[in-house]
Amino acid sequence: MSITISAQIWEKILDAEVFGYAIQMEFDTDGNFFVAGSNGLFASFDSCQTFQSLYPTPTDYRGISSFLILEDSTIFISGSFFNQVSRDYGKSWQSFNDSILTHLNFFECDGTNNIYTARYELFKSTDDGESWVLLDDEMSIWSFYITSNGNLLAGTTCGIYLSIDEGLSWERTGSFNCGDVMAIDGTDNDEFIFICGEDRFHGIQYSTDQGMSWKEVPDSDTLRRCNSILTVNNSVFVGSYKTGLIEYDIRTLSSRKFDLGLAPYVTALALDSLGYLYVGSDGIYRTIEPVDSNKIKNIPEEINYDFYLKQNFPNPFNGETKIEFSLDADENLKIYVYDVLGRLVERVVEKEYLKGIHEISFNSKNYASGVYYYVLQTKKRTESRKMLILK
């Protein structure tokens, strides 16, 4: 059962006692959810209603360090003393390539047959993991990213390196005082690529030229011990062991805390096909509302919509808040705002909407702090919710 916390921002979908702590979280192409933690590899095949253990590990093994899921039911995992592969979606496992070190930091696939993995040495496979070739044994790579034009970025213990020839040669494009680059992620078409890290790496760096050069995100220097980055539409979410979860607006590079009610540490991030954000902390949490509005717009038209009025977000708020509602048929509707005495404050909407999911904005600049109610009314139905303005 999910637990709603923090003014309807998050719901808890899995206790930390199950998986230990989250090291990596991913969705496969069918929408199944996988979590690698200190207790092993877990998966949910029913929209996070239940989880099952695919690869349990003893406590002294320190769990799974990384995993990769391919479309042909292949799963690669690595831990402190083992590397394993399953060709049947986790039903059976076997070791692969004893020449590769264990406790690998990542697996990355370029969408064809090329798979990359590394701890201190970088290996590449072109045959679905059957054989591996050593590409580099000097960089000590923590993180890895394949750009939209096929370039490779390697986040190392002493900066970030770029390869334009599938890993045959490398050029250092950023030093960052030799801090460990722990996470890399980019926007669609990699117009922006972001990196963050630990040790002497402070703040967030970004590139607008496919990793050829780097700049620091303004006022991000206070960020410490970053371990995860996820770009979503016009935002980049940054998870840290020290400062929790922060959202940066890519257009303005301004920031805000996004972890109200969560523990002050975040260990992993993921996004599902409907635009909901997942966070690994003292449990697995999911946002009540989608954080990617593009996912909402792309829901197929043939879906059967429900009638509902959602809680405004953010709430409490000062300035603008969003109100989402869904119609199961085309409707003429009104959305009005009232104060606690029942007096009409504002006629927000008076128009016809088509069947489907919609979102409107309400601005509080003309109103004092306090409790207000917003009411959605159609010819046959009325729904209302409470919101709080804080100035």
C-alpha cells in the first residue's frame, strides 16, 4: 500500500528493508520496473504493486553494483564478487568473462550490438556479451554516456573523457580538480549534457557541444556527493547523498529543492513511460503527479479516461500552481476559486473541454495567504479540493 507524504508530492511504493538501498533503478521497454540494491536485484511486473527477487545476494556481498536489461530478455548484473548474465529474464544465471573485474560501475548499450562496461578497465562487447575486448586500462571509469551522434563520454576519477571512434582513442575534455564524475545524462538530442560527482568534484557541469567543452551551472558549487542525474523535459533532477534531490530549470539554470518529506539523501533516479519520477532514498518513492508533461500529451487517444480533479501542484504555493483534471466525455465546465467563507474569489475557467486530461494554471499574486477551495463543475457533476497559499 502506498503512503502519501509531503503535500501530495510523493508516495512510498517500497520499503528500504526489502532492497537495502537503491543503487540503480530502470524501466524496460515493456514498463517493468527493476531495482538493484544492497539486497540484490528486484523487479515489479505489475506497475509497482508487488516486487519479486530475481537475484538475492548475501549481505557481505554488498549487493548489485550495476545492471543492464536488453530487449531479448538478457540481463547483465555485477556485484562485489560476481558478474552474472541471464538469457531468460532472470529465471537462471551464469557467470560471464572471468577476465573482467567484478563490482562493475556500469553497463551501457548503444542500441545496436555494442555493450560497454568498466571498473578500472573499459571493455566492449559486440556480440551480446558472449565475448569482450579491452579498450582502455588507465582511466578508472565511474560513469558512461553515449551521445545522440554516437560519441562516448567516460566519467573518471580525474575528469571526463571523450571518444569519437567507439572507444579506440580518448581526449580529456574536462578536469574539474580531479573529482570523481559519478553521473552523466543529457536532454533529447543532447542539446545539454550534465555531469556531477563526488570527492573534489563540486556542483554540476554542462556541455552544449556533445561533450567537447564544459561549463559550471551557476550557484551549484554547494552541491556535494552527487550520484545521480536525470533530465526530464526542461528540467534536470540531481540526487545527492548530502543535499537530497534538487531540480534545475534547464532554460534558466535556476534551482529548487524537490525532496520535501524525503530523507536528506538520494541514491538513484528513474522515470516511467507516463512521466512519473521515481527516487531511491529510505525507500522507493514516486511522484503523485507526472513531472514530464510531454508524456501526458502523448497518451493514446483510445484510452478510457476517468473523471477526476487532482490536487494542485505545488501545494502549498506562492505564485503559480497547476491544476490537472480529466474528463470522460466532452464537457462544458466551470472552475471557480472560493475563500474559506465561501465567497467567490476568481472565475478561472468557463468553457468547453474535450474528453481527456487537461491542465490549467492559477496565480495567487492578487490574494492573501490562507486556505482556498477550487471547484470543478459540469452539468451533472461537481468536484472540489483545498489549496493553501503561503506568502
